[in-house]
Amino acid sequence: MDAALRTSTKLISKGQHVSAVERLVTWRDTLAEQEAASGAEMFMGLPDKWYEPPTFACENGHISKRYLKSETSGDVCLACGKRVYLVPRITEEELAKVLAK
Ligand SMILES: [Zn+2]
């Protein structure tokens, strides 16, 4: 878990305002931890199967198989330019529920 993810977990446990990106990362990390606990093969902290093929999601609810590699912002959404995260296969409707919690 990197520093940004630790920060988001801390914010949530304190009951402070939780942004959409924090909900997205927390949801993703919780599923990844469950996969690891059940013995799934992992790569870079995420289940191997999430990479085959990879699905990327951003805080604005966009899902894509592709993203833009930006020199300044890292991996960003093709639709809105926000950072993307590797997530399990999910529909935009399911992702909207994750982001709306
Ligand atoms: Zn987006």
C-alpha cells in the first residue's frame, strides 16, 4: 500500500469527507485484500486476473480498457483526464454505485 492509499484509509476511518476517488481506491483495495487472503496470485499488490484483460476506472465513473500515459499526471482517463486505477471487471452502473456511497 502506498502513502496515498494509506492517507485515504485514514480519512475514511476518521469519518471525514470522503471523495469519489477515495471511495474508488478503498473499494478496489478491499477487493484486492480479499483476493490475496483467499490465496489469489498477486502482481503489484493486485490480483493477477485483474490484468487479463485489464479494466481501468476513474473517479468520474468512466470505465475503459485503455488509458492515456501522461508524463505529468501518470495514467489518465481518455474521457476526462483524471487518474485511472486498475479495477476488477465492472460495469459503469456498478461503478456508479461504488462512487455514490
Ligand atoms: Zn474519466
